[in-house]
Amino acid sequence: MNKPEKIIAEDLSEPLTFPAEAYTSRAYAEAEGDRLWSKVWQQAGRVEEIPEPGNYITYNIGHDSILIVRADKETIKAYHNVCPHRGRRLVGNNCGGGHGLLPQSKGEHSACGRQGAFACPYHAWTFNVDGKATHILDKEDWQGTLTEERTSLTPVQVDTWGGWIWINMDPAAGPLRDYLEPIASLLDPFEFDQMRYRFRVWGVFDCNWKVALEAFLEPYHVAGTHPQLTKYGDFYAWSKALGLHGNDGFDTKDHAADGSAAETTVHRAAKGEDARVSIARMQQEFWDTIGASTTETLVKAAQRLVDELPEGTAPHEVHRHWIESAKADDAMRGVQWPAITDAQMAAAGLALSIFPNMNILPGPTFALYYRVRPYGSDPDRCIYEAVALDRFAPGEEPKTEWTFLEQDLSQWPHVIAQDISNMVEMQRGLKSRGFRGNLPNPWQERKVTNLHRGLARFMGTGAPVPLD
């Protein structure tokens, strides 16, 4: 697509369009490995997964596999998961049950374990947690040419933020914190590093990774995809581009939302004549059909509202009482809330996207996030993950593993299944001769448009252009 004569607004506020190439082209999918995934910071796991020296996980993206290992109490290191001898992967995909190699449909996800050294199963070359070769069978045969540089594992940049482990395959990439701003500053008050896994599920879907991600980048789809939720409130939203990243939050159609947490965030006050009742019903709906975006404490505190407050209490007062009541309940069981203000909660909004492949719905003691990845270089398949984090009392953190769910919608939480139902049909529709290009909502879907502006920056093709 040729560059337009008109320069689009930095905030993407005008109607724009972009082509379907990024979703459907195999050449584009192949090029993503070199132009995108090898250049960006990516969330590769949680620090809690590797608590002790020798603990490791792998992160697979496209044709690359990254081995992440805790070298000592203070240090995490990362390497390309490949033996420098003949190219075999050092660690296969055996996480989540310890049954060896997983079936092909599941074999692109991850591995985990604990060991003090990594021996290649092919020729037994062995490497320590610092990536140095400690055993090379018949090393003298190479006549002194095997230097430490030639035989060490290839390092990968690694850092942590929010309790997550992040990797970047580009040795020249800038610092993680710089890459994450301003999202990092918006989310620091939530102290995600103090949260732990409550559940983590994944699947392989027959759609491009961007199709799967975009299903969660905007609330514009709620009326069509989740009509049962509309009885609890209008889902009209603002959406902002924040550099490569973005966020959104609930709004009114005249943009008169007061900007408070009770108005804009995931745990906002529900609509209805009696906020005591509507908040309780909405929280129960979230718990029953998502299993996230709230906590058991918040649900139970909401159920008591009709007994604790008189009829006619203003919605913002109901919301304040509900939050303070839940906070006190958590304190009694040893769960401390972060010192987060209403203004900080509202600034974070409903959901924040981290380029290129992560979207987070934050709460005071919880987070629901989605991460998606390509399946090899197949433009028609992707790896999709849904993860819930919670704060737990010390010693009460559950033990979790990655749980694989089939594309059968009955296996997924109802609301997520509704989102999944669009994905395959969208992938098919994007290939239609009758599809003339995307028409994202210029107010509510800027995060989607901004994703493609960011992709164009790395990929050099398919940038959004003004809609004539």
C-alpha cells in the first residue's frame, strides 16, 4: 500500500483503514520472525515459575525457543535454546505433566523443570547455568579451534517487571523499562509482582495471532458478542494510543464520564436503579462466566451490599463502600491491598495493551491478561493464553500448571468462549474477495489501529491510511 499524502493524526482520531495482509500472508508471517519478534521485548513467563537456582522455563516464539534459567538467588539468565554443536534444541516441550514430548498440536508451548546443567540429548555436550560448555565429548578432535565463544550458548537479553520475565533477542535493544513506558508507570501502583497465578490456560486456534489478540483490545464488541453483559452497563469506551502501547476505559457517548474508578475501570459500578443489586449481580456474573476480572472477596462483599446500605444510596457511595468492605475482608485473611488511589485506578482504565502481543485488565488485587503468539510461521494458527493473577495470603498461593484446552468452546469460560467463537470466522472472512479492508472505530478501537501502526513500523508494510 502506498503512503498517503495526508499525515494521519498521532492520536489516530480520524477514520482509518488498513489491509488484511498482516493476518493472511504467509510471507508476512515468515518476515515477522526477523523484523518483529527478534526486535521487541516479550513477556516470557512469571518469576514465580523459577524460584530456585537451576529452575528453568522455555519460551517459544515462531521458530525460536528461549531457555530462561535462574542462575542464583538474584540472577536470571536467558539463552537461545539450541546446542552450538549441531543445532538440536537442548530442552524439548515437556512442561505441564512431565510426560515427555507433547503431541504436535501442543508442542509449541513451553518446557519447565530444575537442573544444574543442560546436556544435549544428541551428543551429550553439557552447559552450566552461565551458558558455558562444561563437557564436550572428544574435544581434542577439533584441534584447538573450539573457543569458549564458539561453544557457549547464545545469550538473550532478559529483565523483569511486574513479576513477569521479559526477553529480547536483539543485543542492541534498549532497556525494558524504556520500552514499557508509559504502561509501566500506569501499572506500577498495582504491584503485580505481589500477585501469583490463580489459573493459566492455553490453546491452539485456527486464526492469526493478531485476530486472537484483537478480540480483547476493545469493548466495542460487547453488545454483539457478550449481550448478556449489557444489562449491567453500557460498554461504550475511550481508547488511547500510548506510543506502541495503548489503554482504554469506559466512557459515555458525550464523553462526559467523570474519570473515576467507579466509572471507567473493570470493577466499575453497574447500571440499574439500585446499585447495591446491580453491582452484586455483575460481580457474580463475572465470577461465574469468566472466573476472573474480580475475586471471591469482591464477589462476597458485593452480595452483602443490600444488607449493609440503605436503599437509595448513591452509586458512587455504594461503590466506595463495596471496595472498602472487600479491602477489610482481605486484610482479615492476610491479603494486603496496594496503596493505589482512585485517580491511579482510573488512569489505568479498563485494559492496557503492551505491544505486540499482551493485553491486561488490572484490578486492585487481581489481573486478567491475554498473551498470543504465532504458531511457527503459519498465518492461520496461533497460541492463545488466558491467565488470572490474584493476591494470596502468605503460604496460600495455589500450585498451578499450564492447562491445555482444545478449541472446543465448552472447555473455556463462557465469556472467553464467546470471544473465541469470532476468531475462526474472522480469519476466514479476512481472506474473502469481498473484504475491502479494516474499518476500525476511530474512537473505541484505537488500540487495534495502533497495533497495526506499530506493526508497520517494524514490518515496513500495511500502515493505517486515511479512509476516503
